[in-house]
Amino acid sequence: MHHGNRHGRSEEARQAVLEAADDLLVEKGFAGLTVEGIATRAGVAKQTIYRWWPSKTEILIEAFVDDAAQYLTPPDTGDLATDLRRHLARLADFLTKTDAGAVFRALAGQAQHDPTVADRLRADHLTHQRARDSQPLLNAIARGDLPGTTDVDSAVEQLVSPIYYRVLLTGEPVPRKYTNHLVTQYLSQT
């Protein structure tokens, strides 16, 4: 009897591989992460991993995309300020305090000199994350709380870019006071 998903993977083994990759990246860094180490930690054969993923980078991208989709779906309380404050705080925490955030930082670094990783990050994560980041604004437009002419793409960039700037470039903390300020600043201009 087959218990795997439509791709022939056992979901339990898939999750074990993704979690092992997250954990080992945090412990050993990107350079120290190996498919052999992931296989050992996950309790699966190395050949199994290579049958499902062509590289450690592909494993990390899948792990990160799964984590982001689960963790970064914005709330819809019916109040734009509340929704944006909660969403930006979760985004900041996700990028700075979770294993998935460490995976993202490693992938962003790798993407700087590997166009394939850059393309996969854009296609598999950033497009979907931009849609998630836009949702509170789109909800507010639908409720009539923001004008239909609101430039959602520009608003998303204004709200989330400073968070990524701190996470990826300056290394400064991204406390709730900071993310709340971004929301206040945006709302004062609308």
C-alpha cells in the first residue's frame, strides 16, 4: 500500500528532510550543510533525497516556501492598522527569530551569486509573499477603507522593504516598535 503523496514522496519523510535541512543550516551554516548530513539527520537514504531534490538549495527553498506560506498569511480583523501591525510584526519575527528566517538569509546570500537560486526565490517565494503582503491592503480597499486607486505595490514596498533592509543589510533589530512605526507612517500618508 502506497502512503506517499502524488509525487511518490512519503509526507513524513519529506517533512523530516525539510526539518533536518532547517536545523542543520542553523547549526552549521550554508557551507557546512550537506545532503549527506540532511539524510542522516532525517533518517532517509541520500538517494531518496536526490530523487526528490537535485541539491541542498532546492531542499532549503522548499522548506522556506512551506514555512512562509504557513507563518506569513496575514490576519483579517477588519481593521487595516491592526492587520498591518500584526502582519509586519510576524514578518519581522519570522525573518529574525525563526529557523526559516535563517534559511531565507542564507538563500538571499546564495542568490547574490547564483542566478538559479535568485530565479527560484523570486518564482517560488517572493511572488507569493508579495501577494500575502498585499492582502491587508486589498481587504481594506474591498471594505472601502482605502481608495480603489491605492497603489498597492508601492504601499507594500514602503511597508516591508525597511524590514528586509534591516534583516539583510544592516543587521539592526526589527522590534515591534519599529514595525508599528512603519504602519503609522504609511497610514498618515493615506
